[in-house]
Amino acid sequence: MNTKPNFDERMMAAVAHGSIVVNGLGVLVGLVVWLTQREKSAYAARQGLQAAVYQLLGMIVIVALWVVWGIFYAITFIPIVQNAEQYNDAPPPLFWIGLGSMLIPFAVMIVWGLYGLWGALAAWRGKDFRYAIIGQYLLTK
């Protein structure tokens, strides 16, 4: 890209990436930016499309992680249900492992969101930001 994006282009791109903080609505914001800027600004359109795909992928990954965690956590209750008298004083160690494993999807949520905000900052500065992996496959130009 030869020219630096103007204020409006940078703002639209930054909003598309930064909308990750509003979870599911962020995908729609990215799509709206892409749809409205396709004819006006290649920079804003590229950033909007990338942000929408990144946020949609993030939602899928995070929901899947929470579902897997929920199943694992439910499994930790099996010993308690089968032998309730044995665990009157304290739950089995597997229960605490299951509870602690909640940190995995939570940490992924935090890192995913911070990377999206990093994209917003880069777009605001006018850089042609590309997400790792999806940026190279999504953007052919």
C-alpha cells in the first residue's frame, strides 16, 4: 500500500478490530465496516473483514473450549455422586483439577481479546495489520 490511510479509514479499521470487546456484536461491526467500505477504502474494508473473521473464529473456539470444560467439570462430579459419604469433608482432587481447568478457556478469552485490541491499535496507527494465520489466507491482495 503506497498511501497512508486517512483519519476516517483508520477510525473505521480501529473500530472494527476494537469491537472485540463487545463479544458477538463485534462480528457484526466488522461486517458492517467491510460492507460499507468495500467501494470507498480498501484499507478499512480489509481490516473490517479480517476483524469479523477473527472475532467469529474466536467465538467458535471459546464456546468450544467452554463446552469441553463443562463436560470435563461435570465428569469430576461422578465420584461424588457415586460415593457421597466418602466426600462429606472435602471433594476429591479431580474436582479441584476440573475447577482449576476453568482457567484455560478464560485465559484464551483474555489473550484473544488482547490480540484484537492490538489489531485496533495497529490499525489506528495506519499499519496494514494482519492477524497471524488468518491474515495470510484471508487477504490475497
